[in-house]
Amino acid sequence: MKGTVGRIVALVVVVIIGVAAIYFVASNAGNKVVPPVAEGEKVSSGETAEGTVVATGPQPQIQFEEMVYDWGTVYQNQKVPHVFKFKNVGEVDLVIENVRSS
């Protein structure tokens, strides 16, 4: 009996670690891995040592009419439409990609 409980606990631990590893890999799938840069070393134009692109020149800028909306009480399967209005107040076109709802 004692050995069976130990095996079950070990199996549960392995499953939890496996699920955590899968989640970690899936959540970081789109992240760019950047090799380390020595202190003082120059990086390519428009990119920081951390791999983040630094924009220069005119930029788009999004501005929302409201940042928060109180949905009130919402019941299951109830449709509660709301439009978050925004505009580009920047100097160049604003491109919105990969929109996903939750």
C-alpha cells in the first residue's frame, strides 16, 4: 500500500511538471531569443541589446475615447455589445495585427 501511494504521488508530480513545461513552451513560442551582447558592444541599428526594436521617426499613436467600461451584471449567454472607439493621433498609419478576444 505504501509503495502504491508513493508511485501515485510521483506520477502526479511528473504530470504536473510535464503540463507546466508544455505551458511554458507554448506561452513563449513567439518570443525572440537574443544572444547576449557584451557591455559596450554595438548592436544593429534600430535594435537594442535585449532584441527590442526601437522605433525612430514619426510613429502612430492610439487614443481611446474610454479606457474602462462597466459591463454591469452579465448573465451566461447574454450578449452585451460595446464598442471601444479609438483613433490614431500619430503621424503615420496605425496597423493593428493579430487581434484576439478573450
